[in-house]
Amino acid sequence: MDRKELIRKYKATPRPAGVYRILNTRTGRALVGTSVDVPAMLNRQRLQLRTGGHPNHTLQHDWNAEGADAFTFEVLDTLTPGDDPAADLSEELRLLETLWLEKLALTDENRY
């Protein structure tokens, strides 16, 4: 396959939308979020933390103080792709995030 064909195939493949968590394994604090492309979002979060530019300053501070080994990045849940690749998933993602926040029993004290 040539490069253009690989790019076309990649763009045609539905990306896994869902809920992710960045967990500080030493303190139990976590950042839970959603994305229409969870693997790309987790890569972005890692890059922001490694380069010191994460928008969540508390998370960035803990990352700097405790190091990368204190954190895990995980996909908690994904949505099954529908027939319409242009469908708006924001409401489904919001509900799914709410369910996970309740399931994990995250409070203001243990959330980033």
C-alpha cells in the first residue's frame, strides 16, 4: 500500500471515543475525562505533562514532584461506533463520564 492509501484508510477508520483516567497511584487522585479519540487524547496528556505544559496545574505539580512512574493512563470505557461517523457524541460521552465518576466515587479531594 502506498502512503496516500494508508492515510485514507486511517481517516476512514472510526476512532475510539470514550472515557479515560490519569491516576496518581501514590495518592489516589485522578483526572477523568472524555474524548472522541481516546488514544490521541492520552498521548496529548502525556506530552503536556512531559513538557511541563499541562493546563491542570495541580496535576502538573504532582507529576513534576513524583515523576512519571507514579501515574497510570487508562481507557475506562469506549462507545460503540454508530453508522454515522459525523454523529455528535458529546451527550453520550458526558453521561458515560458521569457514570464513571460515580462508580469511582471521586470527590473534590481526590480529583484533579
